[in-house]
Amino acid sequence: MKHKITTLLFFITLGFSFNLFFTESSQAEVCAKTNGGIIMKDPAVTTQTYADGSDTVDAPFNYADGYVDSEFSTNNTNACNEMPEYYGVLINRIAICKDDPYVDGANPVLTSCVDIVNKPANTTYTEISPDTENDLVSEGLIDSDLIIAQGSYPYAFVVVNNKLKVKHVQKYVEPDGTDATMRGFGNGATGITGTYCYTLEKTTTYSNSIWDGAYKTAMGSGTIVQAGDGTNATMACNDTKATADSNAAWSTEIIDHLGDNITDKTALVSSRDYLIGTGVDAGVDLASYMLKTGGLVLADNIDNAVRIGAIYRYATPVVISENTVGIKFDFGTTYGSSLDVIVDGSDNVWMKKTGVDPFIMKILTRERRAARIRAWR
């Protein structure tokens, strides 16, 4: 009987939180910067491109530290990954697992998993920002009487709504550090220029397809923008940071599928096996699902792919012991928010969209030792 008691752990309410962290990675597709801004090479002065099949794509940015994109084999780019100032995610489920829940082409198997969050009807977004921790108990995501068995958990299973949100302001500069001229939404097809560009309350999809009316109804989104230049730009720009900060709004990216190039709604790939290292953190591998509303059944149509299932495989397992007094979930979004531009025929650089790519979740624990609580690890 004593053994049974010590293999269960009661968590007090102060022990659960979320925050954003900056991933340290040689592979993150961040762009070169100077003077606090992303360096933009004016296409009218310097022509930079890359080849995408038979297409030549204008690319006014360069990746930092000489990084070469593995997909296009170039250091030139038209999209920069940034940690957003604010990130919004609607969380339905978080579980830690002793065995791998991923099954290729089939529903996830959670028989070895322990739920930490299980709120399938949750409709409230958790708004996360760097250096700020969210108390998940006070937000109603975690019950205060949660019990987790001691042991080693190498996997985590996460279900979130497929509509992810970001709010962000970004500065752009010329190679010499002076203000760059970017062009954003406003004033019709002419746009409005500035050096500080910010997100607007607009909705796009990961594939940049608007699909059809049935899809908009299924997603609960009245208007989906096919992002581009002119009136299809989804960010605005001006020359004053304070104005950009006050005008920035939550933009929404709908993850419509797992990156496959499809036109048939029923042709989506609903499961994606592990990406080793995720391109962001060598200690975390990521597998993913597109799921129906309940979060455990594979989607079979773009219209019912309304949840994202993510499975994280950790090189260093999460260990729960009798001394564990808290768990912190770190969402790494350095690699997860993409600021995309498009260059028009007059060499104007338009703020096309704020894309959202997969986020990485690390789990840290805190333990009590000799009447004191240790740091997160």
C-alpha cells in the first residue's frame, strides 16, 4: 500500500504555466538584421532571387549567419521567421505519454498518456508573450486536483484549434541601417509605406488558398484573404513605432493542411511522421495530425480538419518524481511565425502575410529539494 501512495503525485495550483521562449538553433530561418531591424535590400538597387521550380522569385532578404535553405539551396529569401510579440493558441488537450502515441495514417493511441489539459469544448485563446508566464489553473485549463503517476515520459500529445493568432510589429532597414521603405495595406491598390509594419485583423490560410464558401462556413470565418500585394496585403506599415504598436491587431492563420499541394479537399494528408530535430531543436522531434473536432479522429476532408494534433518526442524525457512541484510548458515560436513579402512589377516590397508554422513545446519541471524549490529544468 505504501508503494501505491508514493507512485502518485498531487500537484498544487501554483505549479503550471505557459510562456514563449527563444529557440537556440543554427537551422532557424531568421533573417539578417542591423540597427534593430530586418535588412531589406531594395529590389530597385540590388536584384536578389531564388528558383522555385521554373519560377524565379524575388527575395530581398538574406538568412542570418550564412544559413542556406535546404528546400531551395539559397541564402536569399522572401520570408523571415520571427518570434511574435504575442501568440494566441486555443488549447484543447495536453498529455504526457510513456509510449509513442503516433500511428502513421491512423488515429493516435493514448493508452499510456496522462492528461494535463483536457478541455475539448474550450473556446478561449491563451495569449502568450515572451517573458510572461500564464497560470493555467487560473485560466481554467488545468484542474487543481490533478494527479500524475511518477515515471519517465518521453512523449507529449497536444491538440489545438487550427486557427492560430499572432500580433506583431516589425522594423525593416536598408543594409546601412537606415529606414527601409516597405509597403502595406491601405489607400487601395497604392498601399501605405513605412519602416514599421504590423499585423491586421485579417485571416489567411497556411496554403494561401481561400477554398470555397463551404470551407469558410466550416472554419467560422466570414472572410479569408488570399494574401498578396495591393488590397490583398495583410499587414500595414508606417514610420512611427508608437503608431504601429497601437494599431497592431491579432491576425489569424488557419492551418488548412500539413503542407501538401492539393486542390481536392479530400486529398489532404492527415498524418505526418516525425521530423527529426524539427529543424529547430535537436532534442525534439515532431509528428503531426489534422484532426476532426473531437481531436482524436483523423480528418478526411479540408472542411473537417479543424484541430492540429502534435506529438513531441523528447531526447531527454520528462521525469515526474515525488519531489516534483510544478510543470512549465515553453512554446518555442522563433521558427513558427513567418513574415512574408512579395515584390511587384515596380520593385515595391509588399507585406504579404504573417504566416504561422509549427511551434515547438518543451516541458520543464521544478522539484523540491531539502526544504527549497529548485530552478526549472
